[in-house]
Amino acid sequence: MPLPRTWVRDADGSPYDVDNLPYGVVSTRGTGGDAARVGVRIGDRVLDLGAAARELRPEWTPLLTAPELNPLLAAGPARWAEVRAWVRTLLTDVAHASKLRLLGLDEVTCHLPVRVGDYVDFYASEHHATNIGRILRPDGAALAPNWKHLPVGYHGRAGSIVVSGTGVRRPTGQRKAPEADAPTFGPSTRLDIEAELGFVVGRSVPWGERVAVSDFERTVFGVAGINDWSARDIQAWEYVPLGPHLGKSFATTMSAWVTPLAALAVARVPVPGQDVALVEYLREDEPQGYDITVEVELNGTVVARAPYRSMYWSPAQMLAHLTVNGASLRAGDLYASGTISGPEPDQLGSLMELSAGGTRPFTAGGAQRTFLADGDEVVLHYSAPGARGRIGLGEVRGTILPAR
Amino acid sequence: MPLPRTWVRDADGSPYDVDNLPYGVVSTRGTGGDAARVGVRIGDRVLDLGAAARELRPEWTPLLTAPELNPLLAAGPARWAEVRAWVRTLLTDVAHASKLRLLGLDEVTCHLPVRVGDYVDFYASEHHATNIGRILRPDGAALAPNWKHLPVGYHGRAGSIVVSGTGVRRPTGQRKAPEADAPTFGPSTRLDIEAELGFVVGRSVPWGERVAVSDFERTVFGVAGINDWSARDIQAWEYVPLGPHLGKSFATTMSAWVTPLAALAVARVPVPGQDVALVEYLREDEPQGYDITVEVELNGTVVARAPYRSMYWSPAQMLAHLTVNGASLRAGDLYASGTISGPEPDQLGSLMELSAGGTRPFTAGGAQRTFLADGDEVVLHYSAPGARGRIGLGEVRGTILPAR
């Protein structure tokens, strides 16, 4: 059966073809602007889904005219499938063309797509956890004894999540050199990125229930790119014994586009292999990850290509762990993978790793670099195999502003 | 000047007199119930503030008829003072009596008073941190090197916060005995309480700004009781290196009543003394805490009286720390003190401490006890000195339900 073709000019065969169709929240630029509502990216354009619903599917306007994806998320997996099928029909049957409003990407402002309830950040890359463990705890085991028995994670600050393109102010805080008697205070001198993949929870799950690994696809709506900015100096001083706090809570950037899991069916791959017997709730017949690549671009130079397929824990296992104690889920909760690092030196998703803790500068744009300088621009580009070429999962962009 | 007297029967001179006036969110019990709205506790009654606003102050109905305190919080400190002054007038001038609706406490259902954005849990008691450090890390220093330089804290799960009276299901999870090769899975066997004081943020503060210690009283609306239930076995296995997660995220109980800071003016006391030079943003002319006592009642027996006045870090310092890196605040954010423990053996705010890590049972209701059993009821009673006797700050009640 031939794959469907879209009537949208230049979109057919692009990374944002009708096999992809990520959701975002947009408003039109210009005098006064208009109300933010749901849009779907197709090629270099955005289908105004809020307007389409008003015109063609009034019963779906509460889901598609909100300034956030949360009502659509909360509608559940059956509705997600219906909306996606409808959007594909709209964009492949040219009879609909005259009734729809397509906006240029340069005509819209993209807003944070999801009002995030709770944000949990995992630590699911064995390569990353090993690299960081060696740098931060050179005298101890790189991985803590629990690491292969459960997906280690912690709660991050939901209120600091911002949309791609937002400038990131260098945080100020305490740090202490190992040999110093007392901490000093000032702008972070070891500001870093963490290239991660985020999972947007759709279905609410009541307090006291659990989500089995097999419930992953009916609970998670889709994925987003995440840059979990990290101030390594602040983090190193504060994190014992209760974990990272101010070293992370100043900013987390999320892509403007949320790609539904339905678009990633051909990107599913087994995780590399789990070599420890797991307790029952984490057992998955064949734990599945995604063959998603994150290109890490610093001031225009790609400095790493981080392979999500190399992650140790599957997203279904992270979700099962998150809820095994009875914690509830809300539509709009977000959990992220932790930094994506592969086994090779050009597959590392943080500058901490790319520069060996700041001791071995790497080259970017002709300059020798370790941590982030003011004015640096970081762009994470996410892509995955699709039915006919690679699909785009949006980007996560941020420029470092000087400390206040 | 004589203190004002209320016309509400039996309220004058009670712990919920017109000097107190905590806010909650209530609905009326009975056929169908009605919409949740803001109420104020006076004696053993609740003033229906939503109804009063509709009748007497229609411009305030958006603040007082919502099913959460968030609109009132977001209105800011000038409005908080106006609303409080109005409520005092209503309750002291008998001319208003016929226009107001008073409900019996037994006629209403109390709802979670605040939709919590982010929840940060600190670790501000030197006695508690020392006791726990000795139990969990017997071979290391009880306090980490950072402890006296910054208020250590981490993010908890906002979506698991429930109102006083909600049953708490025993969580299930992984634990590992020190001598075991591998973890086991099952219901927690070391289920504990943490008696804490919570601070409800009123004013939103944009991303990138800081809140100075001197901004505390115009930023925080009031206090609430918090029981940060903790599964010590799950926590001990999971918490290295990223801090507590599932050992805490299953449930946190909040009092139904939020006491405005304005009611606690006479309860302010200096903190016991800080013996380390602090970096500038944490310096407070005289760090102030609150003389609030938490009675910890287990199955009807008071097993501890934890003194908030013994806490090392002031709430203004915690707030300044929370935002020094530019993290934003939203109306409805919550931060808690961490377990309140004093220097004496009957002033400990967790069973972990009361039972020396489960090794030295204590007596409650004639029984020898360590951690929580199914069916146990824990009630935390909060009180503070007021202008004419002690004022009540509500209670935090929870009964342990067996694991699923």
C-alpha cells in the first residue's frame, strides 16, 4: 500500500511529513497577537488545529483551542488516535485544503506545549552515569549498588520548565573548591547542558494504583526534547545527601513540539541488554527504547551525536518504577531520561563528559571549549527513523545570558 | 486597647479566635454536596467566605469562591491584609451576623486548600539531620560539609499531596538489607512520619529574579502542617546519589487550614543561633523562626512534642536559597521545613528517631512501637502562642491502609 501523501507544499518527504505530525501550542505574531491554541507541524508550516476544530469538529474545541496540550492529553489514548487520524485525513485529502489555516513557522510564536504537573528526571544511561560517577566520585564505584536494580531518578522543578528559544540566565549560587575552607558565591563557572528525552504523560492514574510496564503506550502521549541545564559547581557542593536542587532548578528547556508515540512505531528498538535479574514490576518481555538521535550543536558546530538507543532503562520501566509506590499521575506530568550518552567519545550528551570534567577541552567552532560561556547558543536536534526517511522531533534551543 | 471579641458562640478565647482565622476550602456535606469554596475557621465553625463575598463583596468573588486558595494567594499581600481585616470586622461586629453563613465543622468536607505547583522539602533541623545522619551513615560525619552553609533541600512530588484525613496506603517498593546480595520487593516495613511545617507561597516571582530574606513576609502567605510520610527501607536503598524519590513520593499530607503569617506575629522568635559565617544572600539581621509546637499523636498517645523554634534555618533563609539561582515562584508553591526535632528525646518528629532506627522501641498506648503498622492513626497537632492564649494551626491526620 503506498504511503499517503500530503497536499501541503514541500512537506511530502520532509522530516515533518504526515507520518510525523507533532503537536504544539502556537499564537500568531503581529499586532496584539491572538490566543494560543493547538497546532500541528507539517513541513515548515503549522496547521491551526484550534481553528480547524471550531470549523469542522466543534465537539473537539475544548481539546484543541486551549493554550496547552493538557486537555488533549487528558482525553486519553482512544481520542489521541482519533484526532491523529482526523489530522492525517485533513492533510492528505486536498478537498479539505480550502477550509484549513496553515501558518508559516516564522509567523507563529511557540509556547510551552504542556503545563507540567510533576517533573521527574531519571539517570538511565549507563554510559553517562558511569562517566559522571568517575568524575564526581573518583575514589568510589562509578555506579552506586542500586543503579542496575532500579531506574534512579529524582524530582526536578516543574515551574522552571521553559520552551525552546527562551534565553537562559546563568545561575548564581554557592560552590566550594575541594581544598577551600568555606564556600564562595557567584555566577556558576561550570554551566552545562544535559541532552535528554522527555516523556509526556497523558492519562491520569489515581493515587494508589500502579502502571505496569505493559501500560506504557496507553499512558504516555509522546516525547519531547529536553535540555536539563546544570550548574556543575553548584550541584557538586549541594547534592549530598538529598540530591541535586539549585544546580538544576534554574531552568529546563523543552522542545516546542511533542511527538506522539504513534509517530515513533518504526523507531522502537530493544534496549542494549540488562544483565541483572530484576524484581517483577520492572520485568518487560523485551524492554524497548527508541532509535532517536540527538545532535548537540554548540555555536553552530555539532559536538556530539547522542544515541537514545543506547539507554539502559526503557521508558516503560521508568514509568512503572515511578508509580510502583502508589504515586498518582496527572495528565501533563513529565519524566525525562537523564543525559543521553553513548559509548563513543562523540556520543556524549553533556559538556562535563565531553571535556572530562573540564580537564580536557574539546573543539567547537575552532575554539577550545569546556563549559558554557555567556552568549553561547546550544541547539539540540532530535530525529528518528520514520516510514520513509528520518522524521524530525523538533529542537531545543537556548542562549546563555549573563548572570544578573 | 481591649482585644476585639467575636459574636460567634464559644469562639471567643478558643484556639480559633479572631486573632487566628485560618483559611481552608470547604464544601457542605449531604445530598449531592455543593461547590467547594473558601472558608475561614472560627471556633468550631466555618465562615462561608465564598457566600459572604457574593453577598457583600462581589468584587472579591473570584478570590473566594474558587475550589482552592490559589486566586487569593495570587492577589498579593495588600489584598491578603484587606481580606483579613474584612473577615475580622464581619466576625466582631454583630450587625453582620444575620448576613453570614456559619457551618459546623462536622457539616463540611475540607478539601486540599492549595493546588501546589512545586513542593520543596528542606532539612532545616540540626537535631534531625544529625540524628538521621548517625543512623544512615554511622561511619561518616553526621552532617555533610554543606549543611551549615546552605539549607539543604530537594523537590518532592506535588501530585501526591493530600488533605488531612485522607487514608495513606502503605507503599510497596524495593529494599535491600546491607548483607543481602540483591534487593527484595514488597510493602515497606519501615513506614514513618515526618512532622514538618509547610510555607505556602503567595506571590508569584518571575523567572530570573531573587527573593531577598527581607521579602519573606510579602511573599509567603501562611503556614500549614505537613506530614511527609517516609518509607525508610525504600529510601535507604534508592537515595544515592540523587536523593529521596519513591521513599517519599507516595504521599504527603497537608493540614486543611492555612494560617496566615499575620496570625503568627507574636509567635516569631529568633532561631537558636547560626555559628558559621554565611554568604550574603542568607544573611538575616536576626533570623526569625516561629514558636510553633507540633504534638505527635500515635493511636491516641502523644509520643513527642516537636518544637519548631529549635530549627536551625529560618523560613526566610530557605526562601532566599530556593530562588537565589533565578528559579521562579508560583502562587501555590509549597516549601516545608523538614522534620522538626528538638534536642530532647521527647521532641523528635519521626519514628526513625524516636526508635533509634528501629532498634529501641518506644511506648505508645501501652504497646512497644517502632515503625507504623496498618491501621495506625497519626495526628499532628500544631499550635502557637497568640495574643490571648494559644492559637490552633489545625491538624494533620492520617491512618495507614494495608498495601495493595
